[in-house]
Amino acid sequence: MTGRDEETNGESSGEGPPSGGSPEDPGRRRVLGYAGLAALAGGGVAGAWYLSRPAPAPASGGEDGADENGGDPENDGDPADEDALADAPAEIPAVVSRYAPDLYFGALEKWYPTDPRPYVVETDEGAVVDGFTALDEYSAAFRETGSPPAPTVFYNVVEAAPGVDAVQYWLYSAFDQFTVNFHWHDWELLQVFVDRESGDPLLLSASAHSRASPNNEFLDPEIPDGSRPGILSEVGSHSSASEVNGLVPSFERLPVGDLVSDVTNDAIDVSASLRAPFAYGLPRDEGARLPFVLPELDGAPLHEHPSLSIERTDLIDERVTVGSWRGLPTPPEDLPLREPGLVLAHPDSAVDADATYALEPLSPLGEAIDGFVGPQLSFEFAVPGFAEDVLASHITSVGTPWEQERFADPLSDVTDPAHRRRIDGSEPDGLTNRVAGRVRQLRAGTGGTLDGVTDGAADAVTGVAGVSLFPLSTELAVRLASEDPTATVTRGGVFEYLRVEPGPHLLVANGPGIAPIASRFTHDGGLVRVGGDGDLAVVASGDAGWIRGDAREADGVERVRVVEDYAGVVYEGAPVETDRFAVAVHREGRYTVEVVDRAGATGAYRVTPDSFDENGEAVRERVETGKAALARTLRGELDELYALAESLSPDDDDADDTPENGTAGETDRDRNGTASDPVLDGISRARESAAGAVAAAENDEERAADDRLSAAASALWRVRDAFATDDQAGYDDGAVEALDPKALAGIERANDAIDAPL
């Protein structure tokens, strides 16, 4: 039987004296055995915390222990009484009872912590908790009574470091249904690290979504007498967040007024413009709308499977469940937020609980259970490809507590480096090997953020910009595919991973009504921010235009960067397929697609609303690098710059005085006898030079192309000089902030083209 007769890290199975104990100390032996406290056998001041039941009183009599009648102390007493004592239920160590948490659930929860032993079935592989049996029988009991069946929390105590013990609270649920996973059985863990001398709590660590997600942790919590740690449980997934700031029942990632936050995890730069605690949090309680997945097995929804007797109402409420992600044109925006639900508490808790739970030792489960079984369930992620999306199955499963590393090594589940150093002075490498980023949605209009322009220029480009970046209305699923794939959900658009192994990885963001986006990257240690300096942009399926590029017949492509004229970088990464890429963008935007080929040469091309066909496709069958490609891109960017300058010109009313047969660059340069606009004039000259550079490069005339590119750069420098005059060439501050950076970008593009080979 798994783990039944083995000792791990000095832990006893509960049978016989623990390591370091002695037959002369039956009281200590009993408590340590029942609670799995072999590592604590050193005793000392902490005895008051760990012993709940005193040792039997010594027999009265002389110092040799004989009673007044001369009886043998080793044979004193009724054998029946000894058998009764041996069979008596274990009393709970005081430290375990003291920190037994108050559990706060969401209103839509279906599977509360319970005892798995009623669902054990005998098989050829031994006594196993069967997934079908557990889900069927738990659901039937809940449906019949309307209250959680047999609420139970299991405990285990392990030495974490010299003088520091981890009190573990393990919670079993019959099923897990969430956004990125569903599986039979679910085990969650809260650890309270305590000082053995004083019994004071040093650290709370609440298990998050997965081992690859940072836990919610709080260092040096204040838990006064009469109160306990609070745990907020996410609906369906049962991931846990600590509740310590007294604002119950809600999770605060950041301080609120005079209240501290509910985590002390370190803050990181998720992107160039966002800093946030590296903690999983509690997404739905932080205002996130999460689309739950409807579990299927053998092609049928779980509640319709012939081997199960559950009803649709036994699963997560259909109001937050999205059956198909791929058929929706836009993300669902009416998913309910988290609302408080039932409260379960220890019988001694002072909170007004809906029910109390039994607190029982975990070790007997290893005696009764050989495993947890059920058919494999998986979740499909769409990965964008050049020709079509492909589906990648993400498999989730449950781990048995006593087979997990953190069961015997509780510090392996502490995810914050500073917290780990505080307990034992170490800092494992995996804790700082992180991946993070933020996802936003690209939508029509300028009501969102325009990363491509300064704040001062935002108003100036309102009438020109077609798209901007908005916070996600519905959170996404993010899958990190590598040797051991893992998935999480965004919270406020943010995703975070830890313990990321060095090497290549594929990150995919997906959600209902969203065109999937994917990026490859290589992790070399430390913090890696995926996308454009940590930012990724997605678009609703109904608004998506697909930029597809094929460089197999050219020099390949190693990296792709897509920049919207005003929203800024919306994609950056290595292509998912070798030498081919597919990036979903909003069809109303104007983009420059920049590429780097296998030799390190750069190229670029423009994609505008007119580039998309009737199917929303902008396909470039041959993506090229070199001088001609960059010159063409410069020409297109200067066309856009001229249109912007024309709309912002102080003589805007006269800006349409272009001859019917002329070009926009032939605007009357001496309007009403006055001096011409140096800005429009300079951009116009730069456009003419760029067009000449394109023609020369396409004719393999490298020297002539470089001369024309130099002329374009010089013309743009004159534009910048005009902005530096006292009157800024008549342009207001907002217009200058919008135009000057783009003139500088044009100069840089021209210089890149000069340096590029033909």
C-alpha cells in the first residue's frame, strides 16, 4: 500500500514510537505518533503547544515505581483499560487546533472539503478512491441535504527547519472544475509555519492554482488570541488565498487605506509599465470574470455520461460556464463575479460559521487508501498556425498528499525567495526563474491606452488612431508548454509562472471569443517578460485580422514584432512554426511588421485596414529582409506621418489645397504669400526621397538607394529642428508630442535601411 509502511524524512506512520522518542515517555510518543510529529520529539518549551493529552499519572509509591502493594509497575492496571486507551481516538495537538483555519467559500461552490474514505472501492490495484464514485455519491448527498457532506480538514505536522515546524492543513474535494482544468479529486494545502519555542506563526502559505504558480503567502502574520487564519477558496478550483487583514471575506493584493494587503509576496515588474506582487491571488474576488469550462468525457458533457448519475446542477453554475470557446465573436462580458458563500470553521472558532468541520490526522489515510483514480480528462488550447489553428491538449491530474514533495519537505512549497530565506536561510534557484506578462485587448476607438504615443499626444491623435488597448473584460487561459506543460489564468490580465526550467518554451493565451495568440521564447534564468517587454495584445474573434507571413522561400524568420502606429507593440516573439507566423490583430489598426531572419538581417512591411481580404487575412507569401523591404516600409510610415501632420497642422483648413492631379506632397508651399509649413514640407521631401530609395533598391542600385535614404533622414531632421524653434512651427504641444517621435522613428528606419544589404 502506497506510503503505508515507509518513513519519510523521519515521519512515522503512526504505529509504534517515533524516531527519537522513548518508551519511558508514553504521552509524548502517543501525541507524536497520532499527529505524525516524529520530528518534534525533542520536546522543550514547545511541549505545551504540541501536547493535548497528558501522559498517564505515575503509579503512587516509592521511587522505584512500585505501588504500595509491591506490584510491578510494568504490569500494573487492567489490560482491558490499556486496550481501550490504545483504541481511543487521537487528541489533536494544541498548535494544530489553534491555527485550524476559518474557510470562506464562494456562493457557487459545489465541492467542499470532505473525507475521501467513504468513496474507497476495492480493486485489483488495492483500495482506491474512485472518481466516479466520489462525484456521484458526494453530489447525491449534497443534493439530498443541501449542506456539505462530512466537512473535514486533515492535518500533518512536519519539522521545516531547526526550531520551526510546519502545521499542514490538507483539504480534499471530490472534483475540480475551473477555467483551465477539471479533474477528479482535488487536494489543497495551507501551511502555518510556527516557532517551536513560542508557538507564534512565522509564515502562512496558501496553495495557489498549481505548483508553477506563486502561492499566496504572508510573513509574520498577526493572529491574536480568539482569531485564526482565514482562507478564501476559489470556486471550483479550490485554490486558496490567505485572509489576514481583517477585511473579511475578501482578498486584497495591495494595501487598502490603513489595512495591509493579504500577501507579502515580493513585487516584480510584470511589464514596462506595471509592477505587482508575484502572487496568484484570488482572481474572481479581485474583479476578474472567469469563464469556467464544462467538463466532457468520451465526447459527452460529464452530466450526460452514462457512467455517472449527476445532474447539470451538480456542476458549476451555467451562468459562469462557457461551453464552446471557438464559436463566440466576442468575449462574454456578463459572467458573475465572486460572491460570498458558506463559511466552514473549526468547532472552537469564534466566527459565525454555517457548519463546522472535523479536524483529523492525515496519516490514517495512507493506511486506508492506495490511490485516487479516474479517467484522464484534458482541456484543449488553440495554437495559431500559418494555415490553421492547431489544438493542444492540456492534461491535469491530482497528486496524493503523502506522495508529494511538500508533504515531507514543507519548505518546497514556499514560493517567495524572501520568505524562504526567513525560515531556513536558503533560496532555491527555481524561485527566481520566473515568467510574467500582461495581456490586454486591442479594440476599436481611442478610449483605451495608446502606448505608441505620450500622454500629452493622446488627445492630438484621437481623430486619427483607429484602435487602442483596453483591460480584459474576461480573463484568459494561459498555457506554458515545455517539457512539463502547465496552465493558469490571468488576473487583471497578468500571468505569472515560477520554477520555469531553462530552455525553449511556447506560451499560448486563449479564451472564449478571443483569437488565440502564441509566442515562443527561451528562458535563460531569472525573470523573463513575454511579449513586447511584458505586454501581449489579443483581439476579439469577430474583429480579428490575421497577419500571416511565410519566409521559407526567403531567408527564414527568427523573430517577429508587430507595432501599431499609436497603440504601440502588440506582438513580439519567435514564430510558433519554423519560418512562418500568424498574428491576430484588430482590422482597424495600422501596423508595421518587423522581422529578423536566420542570418540576423532585418526586414519590415506595412499592414493597413486595406491589406485584409474579405476573410480578414493579410498574407505575405514571401517575407523578405534587406534594404528594399525597409525602404518600402519607410515610405509607408511616412505616408501615415504626413496624414497625421496634415490633420494637426495649424493651417489645417488649407491642408486640402492639394491639386486634383497632384500628390499630397505637392501642397501649396506658399499659401497666400506666406512661408510654407516646414513640417509638411519636410515630411513631403522625405516621402519623395523614400520613394526614390525604393526604386533604386529594387534595381539593385545600392549607392543611389543609400543617397536617397540619407536625404529622407536629413529632411526629417529639419522637421525636428522646426519643432525646436520658439513657436514650434505653429504646432501646439500635443501635436509636437505626436509628430516628433515619429519623425525620429523615421530617421532610425532610414539609417537601418542604409546599413542593410540589398
